[in-house]
Amino acid sequence: MSVITMHTLVRMLKDDEHLKPSDFVATVNRNLCEQAIVSADGGFITLAYGILNGDTHEFQWCSAGHPAPLIQSMETGEVTNVSDEEVGGMPLGLFEGAEYEQHSFTIPPQSRLLFYTDGLQEAFPDQEVHVEFGIAGISATMKKNVAEPIEKVMAALFDDSNAFTQGNGRHDDTSVVFIERF
């Protein structure tokens, strides 16, 4: 599935027709719904897609199955979710007519933006009681490392989530984009 997905995404980005994240995600979904390899086995793909305007610091984004980004104030260390609502959206390849919401916010000065896949949040140890690293674990790691360079904070997120799983690793793909605005 990843080869088909990558081919579709590269072709769409090359055409430069999809400057609005929600339109881009909806088009990728329609294209993937037409691919038998995705739908034949009841498969699906998740995607988070965003565009950052470097001049205005506005971040426009859309999710197909991933959590909302987190913002951290570098002055206070406080970590907040950019949305109070459930904004994950439907994964790709399930329903051709799925509609996707576009969201936007401005990244404040002296802030960090964490855009991540659910594999980081949903990391869990193999035990009888299911407990996830969650937003609480992500926030705690970001807070305790607020004075560190962004590269060290990103490494700490992976290290702390792995430690939380008691060395069992994450059970889902885990990707992060970490942006800092001075």
C-alpha cells in the first residue's frame, strides 16, 4: 500500500493543484478508494497533512485519522492541544465520499508545534491493563525538556515513549514534525 500511496501523493504534489489541505486529503482519499489493493482486504491508511505559511506563521492542516497538533509555550512550558474537539477525521480508503475538515491556527512567538501520528500517543506496554503514553506522557516529556534544543526534545519523546512501553516499542507507526518559532 505504501508504494501506491507514495505514487499518488507525489503525483498530486507535482501538479501543485492542492493548496488547501482538506481538498488534498479528500482527493487522496478518492484516489485510494479506487485502488483495489487498499479496499480488497478492508485496509485503510491514515494521513496528517499541513501547510505552514512562513510569513504569517499560520498553520493549515487536515487529518485523516491522526490527533490534533500540540503547541508548547517556550516561556511557560505549558502544552496545549490546538483543538478542543475531536478532529481526527476518517482514515483514507474507507469511504469515497468522506469529507475532511480543514483547521488553522497561528503559531505564537516563542512556541513549538508538535505534529505527530497516533503511534506516539498510543504507545503502551504489553500488560493486562491497557494504558497509553498518551497526551499526558507527551506533554510531560515536552515540559521537562522545554529548555533543551528541539532535536533533544524529539529524541526524548521517542526515548520516553519507549521506556513507557517497558522496551516493547510502539505498536503503530510513529512520525513527528517538530517546529519551533522564535
